[in-house]
Amino acid sequence: MFYTSIADTQQALAAGETTTLKLVERYLASIGDQRYLNIYVEVFADEALEQARAQDEKRAAGASLGQLAGVVVSIKDVICYKDHIVSAGSAMLEEFVATYTATALQRLLDEDAIVIGRTNCDEFAMGSGNENSHYGPTRNAADPARVPGGSSGGAAVSVQANTCLLAVGSSTGGSVRQPASFCGLYGFKPTYGRISRHGLIAYGSSFDQIGLLARDPADIALGLELMAGADGFDATAPNRSVPAYTAATSEGPRRVAYFADLLENEGVDAAIRQTTSEALDRLRDAGHTVEPVTFDYFDYVVPTYYVLTTAEASSNLSRFDGMRYGYRTEEEGTLEKTYKRSRSEGFGTEVQRRILLGTFVLSSGYYDAFYGKAQRARRVIQEQLRGILADYDFILMPVSPSQPWPVGDQIDDPVANYLADIYTVLANLAGLPAIAIPAGEASGGHLPVGYQLMADLWNEEELLAFAQALKK
């Protein structure tokens, strides 16, 4: 038996129905039974067992334990954990050992969370299907022939396949919500800056965020409550008070906007359009105000996102040169040849593609035409979304235009892969909080499907409370 929430797990521990050691052993057995899904790149079995025994001894002695005692967590392979390898799914960092722990992760550890392993992901978090990893693709537990979404695909499947209770992932353009939807989970990204990025390997610094995946929005609320807040190591994490997310409730009718064009767009999978329509109908029936609104810039969303993120990736990944740390070619030669061969051999195809794109849009003569214009477009997109949210509490829309595709189906079609992000990158471009909500299985199929809700800046409290209310 696997527990589906932190509350249920801790209630069972308090009642003596199980022990932390038994929970960890059960999760480790589940990992072993499902190795074919390729969820983890490393499992911290001995450490997890040792920590479980220590917690059981403290509980038996009546000692106080943290708020996450008994909670088994996975971490995406882009999050630093001191004295553990963090490779970002890349040959470039295959043996790199972190010298410190990410602030967000440390705050979970301080509350007695147990980390069971680091999960597979697209290389440097660049991908929508978890197929770009140096360690091979992760597979969807609902159908191993299909992708789990990306780039936090391993994180999503770690919860989906009952190998942990809570997964820590990252989102640059939808990398938590899209795999959550593909795997039947809740997937949450906060307002940009709500959680410190210290210890998160950078892809696009003005987009990157740490997020959470779970089966229960209450678990996400607790995780956010513990991880959020100012950090002296991250100037983009402001000194704002952190609400008691776990105590928040959603009272009275809400105003929900949606984009009517998406429900009529034949480019969106029919099952997803139906799921979105049904979600809107349930809200109407529950007494909420549900109204269509227009958004004029969908054609610019993906180009804007990829111009800006590839530019930032080009800058961030320039540090991986084969000289200071990371992969270094065995071939001897000139300094220039060492740089070139180390980066060519250390980075995968998709990462190289994005570095080249980013270098191009930042190059002399093209900077204003591409990067400058994309920054202006980003501001316009944010202003229109926030204008909508000035009149409504939430925006409801699909997570993805498609259901999970077969493994390998898009590996040679990067444009199709990029377009899979069209509905999730909106929240990242604007820095808005957003959550993917599971809605069962697609009509006539066996694959999970969901929808997402976006709220205005810093409104995670209302967003998570509403998601919890919808679950009841």
C-alpha cells in the first residue's frame, strides 16, 4: 500500500500502522521493479534507509521531528545536493559533485524530508519529452511507449509510479506542469522569485524556477510554505512575507477567464478540448463566473520564449568549457581545439542547437532585431495577461495542445517539440504562478490529461486554495 498524501502518511506513522523504514523500503522496491521506466539516474538507497532508521528511533523516543518527517522526496538532476553528483542530464557534468545544497532543498531537509534519489531529465532542462537526456528517455508509467513530458519527466514519473511522495522539479517554460498533466498529477510553479534559485543549475535565469509535483495540492502547499522566502544567495528572491499556504481556504464564487479560441482550435487535441470544456462546465455548475476573454499574442509566444531562453542559455552555458570543471576531451591539442571538442562531445544535440540559436540572436547586428524585440514582446504579453487577471481571479486553459506522444516520435522534429510548450510558456514569460490539475483520463483512451490555472503575481495562496477546493 502506498499513501497518496503527506497527511495520510504522517497519520499512519503516528498510529503505528507503518514505519519510516518500511515506507523507504517499499519505495526502493518500487524503484527496482520499474527500472524499465528509467526514472532515476541515481538512487540514494543507503542514505535513505539510514535516515529512515534514525527517524523511527526519534519517534519511538518521543523526540520532536520536522514537518516532513516520513516524507520521501525525489530531486530533479539539476538541483544541487552537497556531496552528491548533479549532472543536469548531461555528459558535460556526468561526474560533477555539488559543493553545496540548493536553498530550497536545504529547507526541506531541515524539516526531515528524505531524498531517495535524483531523477532523469532533459539535458540542462531543455526539452518537452524527457528524451534529450544523456541517460536515455524516461517513460510514462501509464504507457511506457509514450513520453512523460519534460523536462521534469523523471520527477513526474517518480510520483506517478509510487517511488516517492513528493518530487522537486524545475520549470523554465512549463517543465513541471506539462509532465504533471501527462502523468496525472498536480504540478506547480510559483511566482518568479518566490522560491530561491540558489543551487538550481541555470538554463534561462530570468525564467528558471523550482516547482513541485504531487498527488495532492495540500502537499504542494506545505512544500511551498517551507521552501519559499528571501535568500541572501539569490537577489531575485525578494524579502516578502510567506503566507500560511496550508491554512488558506477558497471561499465564495470566483471569476475565471478562458480563451474561447483554444476550444475551437483544431490544432488542439480533441480530448484536451473536451477536458477543458468539461472543467469550465463544472465551474459554472458550482456557481463560479466563467467568461471568455481574448488574448492577441499566441503567435508570438513560442518565438519570444525561445529567442530569450536560448540567449540566456548561450550565456549561462558558456562556463562549461572543458577547462574549469565538467567534461574535458582526452584529445590533446591547442586551447581552441580543447574548447571546441570538449563542448562538442560534452553537450548533446539539442543543447548545442539552443546554444547556437542563442549566440546568433545575441550577435552583433541581430541583437536588436531578435533579443531586443523579444524583450519588448515579453512585456506586452505580461501586461495583457495581468490586465485579464485584474478582472478575474484565474485563467483556465489547456496545459498542452497534445497528449503524450510516442517515444522517439519528435526527436528529429525540434519545431514540433517547441510548439508543445505554447500554453505553458505564458506563465513563465509573465512570471505568474500556475498549477496543472489532473482531470482523469482522456475520453476513449488510457492516458492522463489535465488543465491549468494561472493567477496574478504572488497569488499562490488563492491558487493553491482553489485547487484544493476543486479536489473535494
